[in-house]
Amino acid sequence: MSLHEDAVLVLKGYEGRDEEQRALRDVYLEHLAAYPEGVYKPCRAGHVTGSALVVDPERGRVLLTLHKKLGMWLQMGGHCEPGDATLEAAALREAVEESGIGSGLALLPGGPLRLDRHPIPAPCNWHLDVQYAALAPADAVAEISEESLDVRWFPYEEVPAVADTSVVRLVEAARARL
């Protein structure tokens, strides 16, 4: 199965928590129907990305990265690569690369938590982000990646003060699933 086929299956199975999320799912599926290469960065009409919010539920906190290019606190995530067999694999790979937590990081079962479509600079138009949560092991030690200015643990209640609405909603969705 190709990454494109996996993305279509994942999105068809995504029920969403509200009408807005279900409508966004349909936008993603229309994009993938129109663009067979729509899971990869070269697709200028936009492309699917995979991200994962690293969660430490025992301590009530999440790990965010201060994105080097955007200067914003975000969940770990990025572009799908040809070696990614699934969207889950892409999201977990990005979480491992950007958090520095190599051993023991695992996606929360149950598929994606949310979808988030956001504009990006030319030559592309959109990131169609499929958002997961990754559970951090108890002994997790985070390290700053080349793509980050910083990584930091934030208690759930501090996230709204440092991150945008999309991250806040992702934290809420992760907490609801936990």
C-alpha cells in the first residue's frame, strides 16, 4: 500500500469531533483525489503533513518545540517522506526527530486526534496536517533538533499562554482521549 492510499484510508476512517473537523476531512480527501502526489512537499497545491503532540500524562504536560522558521511553539511534525509507509509512521518519525526522544515514544492508539489546515508561503499553498499524540516514556529526555530553537515541557494549563489555537485544541483533544 502506498502512503497516498494509507492517507486516504486514515482520513476515510476519521470521524472528527465536530462538523468542522468532518468538513476538513472531506477537503483533505478531495485534495488527495485530485493530487496523487498530495502527500509530498513538491505538491504546490498543498500537501499532507504528519504531526504528533508529545504528551506526558503522568506529569500533566506536553513537549513543544520552538520552530526555527516560524518562531512559534508547536507540536512536533513535518513533511511526509518517501520512506514513510503510513501517516502514523511519518508523525512518529517527526516526533522522534524533533523531540530527541528516541526510545519508548509511541503514538496514542485510535488514529488521528485532529486535522489542521494552515496556509504556508509560496510556492506551496497549504499544509494539510494530520495530528496525532505520542506518549512519552517516564524517563524521556528531550533534545533540541536542527529545526528548533528550543524544546520545552509545558503544563497543560500553560499552553494557551504560549501557543496558538491549533495547538491548544490539539492538547484538548489529547486530554480527552487520555
